[in-house]
Amino acid sequence: MLRELRASSPLLCALREEAITADVIHNHGLWLMPNVYAGWAASRARTPLVVAPRGMLGRAALGFSRIKKTLFWQLVQSPAFRSVACFHATSGLEYEDIRAFGLTRPVAIVPNGIDLPQFESVISSEKTDRVVLSLGRIHPKKGLDRLIYAWAKVEPNRPDWVLRIVGPAELGYDAKLRVLAKSLRLRRVLIEPPIYGKERDAAFRKAEIFVLPSLNENFGMTVAESLAAGTPVISTRGTPWARLEIERCGWWVDHDVDSLASALERSTTLPREKLAEMGARGRAWMARDFGWDAMAQKMRAIYLWLAGRSPRPNEVISD
């Protein structure tokens, strides 16, 4: 059990030592002992503690191992977080999750930053398979079963398109998805292991449409990465990406099968040139609103406020 909870006495000792001179401790995530250690160290040194739940307070996320999480919160996590000075949410949706969980401390809303890969924009005219990509954790909360059911409605009329699901599998979920695709007699669904680095970047670029069908996401980093690569996105209302349609670079839909199927049908009828135009608008949006420099300055202002060196930034909500 201690191994599963990532218990580490050297880490605890190191945190306690560093907390003495630190201005702020910023913890990421919940439900593991390192997250508890951050609270213990901050409390002992009286150092301001920032906690970023990273989507782990979303309703869908809380539904997995609910009893274990309830016990862990009551016995260990909640007492360690009594000294929290501020929570860090990456979206308004995550802010709502924090409040719904009953946490009342101030919340700073600062999105993740995004790197913009450099590439030459070239629309290929080669007669290769056109790709719908879903890249990320292969886990039940990601809604990939619904995506496969939706694809079953689209595949018979899209002989030149393939659905590619790529990522690290958890809970043996990749095998379950393969069984599902086989039972639906789908021939153009690929379920693949994770890829990294240049291969991952190339996958975003080769895809003409990216899909994130999650039941719940605090941010959905792969949406930003796809847009940064110039690929339009279909994302569900369990994610904080309503501006996809406002920015005209994707579709924001309900995460039921019919809504996903409808978005897939609409998007796969578009020519490559139209999808490339949508992708270009998405890339411009990422450059404008999600650059690392802007995000870093916002976080710096929050740290300075917590350290008592500047006024409270506008990103911090207290209610």
C-alpha cells in the first residue's frame, strides 16, 4: 500500500528542509503521499502552500476509487491541507470543481502554458489515410468507448479515414477497447502504445482532426498541443474548451455517442484546405492567449502576493 501511495521518507525530509527557506510551496495533484508531504512541510515551516488539483476533484475523477479517496481525504489529505493559502485552477471549470468539493480558500485561475512547435505549413495531396487522432491516457474517464461507438456510425461512409487512439493504457482499458472495436466489426480503428518527442509531434501534425472525448478534464493539455500544431479539435463539454467554436477552430459537443458522431460526420466531410484553415486559427489562438511568458508572469504575481510582496492579482478569486 505504501508503494502504491508513493511513500518516501527521503522526499519528506528534503521537503521539510527546503520549506524552511522557500517563499512558496506549490503542490500538484492529490491522493498520494508526496501531496501530503507538501502540506506537512508547509505547515511546519509556516510557508504559504499552493495546491493545484490537476483535475483530480472533477466529478468523473472522484467517481473512481471513491471509497479509498474519501478515507484518504478524511484521514490524511484534509489535515495536511489545513494550511493551504491558495488553490491553483487551470480553468473556470476546475474552479467550480474546487468549490463543489467544499474548499473555500482563494483560487488562482491560470491556464497551462503551451509551446508552439515550428514547422512549415504544407497541405499534403497524397492519397494516404486521413487521420482522426485521440492521444492521451487510455482510461475509462477519457470517454474512448463512446468515441468508438460514435466512430462505428461514421466509418462505413468514410473509407479514406482512420481513427487512431494512442497513449499509455491504464486498468487494462486498451484491451477492452480492442474487444469493443472488434465486436462492432470496425476495420479502421488503431489502438497504439504511447509515443513521445518528435514522433508525438509528428502525430499531431499528421492528424487532420483531434478528438478529446473526456467525461471530465481540468484543462486538457492535448487540446492545446493539437491546436498549437495546427490541427482542429473536437472536444466534449466535460472539458473547458468552449472557445473552440468561438475561435472557429473546432467543435465543443456533448460527450454522448450521437453528439460525437455528428461532429465526426461534419468534420470529416471538410476538405483538407478547410481543416487547415481551422487549424491555423487555433494555432494563432494558442500563440495569443497561452504563451509560456504570459502564464509565467501570472504565476510569478501570485507567488509574490503569497509571499507578501505585492497586491492580490486579478487571477485570484476569493468568495
